[in-house]
Amino acid sequence: MNNIFSPRRFGLYIKQYTGQNWKKLLQMAGSIFGFLLIITTLVPLMNGTYSYSSSHDAFWNKEANIFIIVLYVMVAVTAATMFFNMESKSKRISLLTLPASNLEKFLTTFLFSIVGIYIVYFIAMVVADYARVLIAPVYAAPGAEIAPLPLKYIFTFGKIDANLELPAHSREFVAGMQMFVFTSLIILQAFYALAATIWPKNGRLRGTLAGICIIIGMNLIVYFSMKIFFPLGNIMPRRFDPEFDLNTFITISYIVAIAITIGTYLLAYKRFKETESIERW
């Protein structure tokens, strides 16, 4: 009789959701695997990465950058299609009238589209990298070093040394970059998840346009604020000059980003609940 959350009902709904949407979910996972496989196997061939002998794998840096950029794209796309089972009226009615609570439905889509994307992506990333290692010797020049890309290389943005250790002088840079990537990813996902609840049919396009408008608006606010508070240009009064060290700045950034993310998901859930009464019929 629990109308908010029941573990048994939640498990049954996950099973039902998987059975009903397995083709769509498999298609999305296959797209990620296929895209990464094509990129990692064709790019080094096309730009001649292994056309000369080397003491280290010359594709590691490019591959790591590709993986990070593609991750942003995939995260946004999957979050924007979080409610693909609400694209048509018949699917929407079927979803909203299903005997499960709104929280259970929202958490199920959250697990598949928000959490699941990282699991699928990192598996696809490892598979694509090993595919490169297997295929590259076919066309590589003699003496070219070809080796699997260590995950630590990605997480440290290529700052590890030959022994896969992070030098002390690079630790602050890596910590700052890790903060930036993590916070921007979770905020990006939350934003597109909110867009998916507002525009289930074309959340990617409308969410992107809305994001562009928000960015332009924020930049204008910053610009005019600088004009108001600092009319003399580069002169910054002491009271506006915060004295934070890097660790403090990183900690504050994590806290602010997590708060924004949680707040955005709460708005998305609120919008999803409203859908039941607004668009059921």
C-alpha cells in the first residue's frame, strides 16, 4: 500500500521497463560501442599515427581527448532522451497509467539513462581501445609502439610519467581538471534530464537551444556586472578579491555543482509528476 516507493514494485518495474524497451536500450548501447570502435580504429590509420617508429604509443593523447569529448556528447544525448517512452501519446498514456509510483518510474529512467551511460561507456571505451591495439599492427610501421591506453592516463589527463605515477608538480592541475570535468558532466546531465521532462519529443534540440540562450544571458549578466562594479576597467577593489587557495576553490566548486545538480533533478522530478495530470489524456 506504499504509494511513494516499494522495493518490490520498483524491482518489478525495472524488469518491465527493460523488457519493454530492450531494443531501444540495446540500440543506444550499440551506437556507443560502434562509434568508439570506428573512431579508435580509423583515426590512427587516417592521420598516420603509427607510420613511424616510436618509443611510446603516439595515439594515447589523441585517444584520451577523443574519449573525454565523446563522453560529453553521449552524456547529453542519453540524458536528453531519458523519457523516450513518452514521445507519443499512446506511449505516454501507457507509462503514466502503469501501476507504479512516479518516484519509481523516475528512478528507473535515472538508472538507465544517467547512471547506466557511464557503465556502458567505460566498457565500450576499453573494448574500442583493445580493438585499436589488435588492428593497428596490420598497418603500423616496424618499431611503432602500440599499447593499451591505461585508464589512469585518462583520469590524469596525460600527466603521468613512464611509470604511471603522477608527478607532484602536476597534482594541482589534475585535481582542478578532475573537478571541472566531473562538475560539468553532472550539471550537463541534469540540465538535459530537465529538458527531457519538458520536451520529451525533441529534448536534445530544444535543450541545446535553451542552454545556448542561458549561456549568452549569463555572459551578458557578467559583462554588465563588471561594467557596474569595475567601471575603471582592470582595477579591482580589495573587497572583491577573494583569497582562496586551490583546494578551497575546488571544494566549493564541488559543493556548488552538486547542489545545482540535485536541485535540477528535483525540478525534473517535479515536472515529471506534473506530466501525469497535464498530459495523461
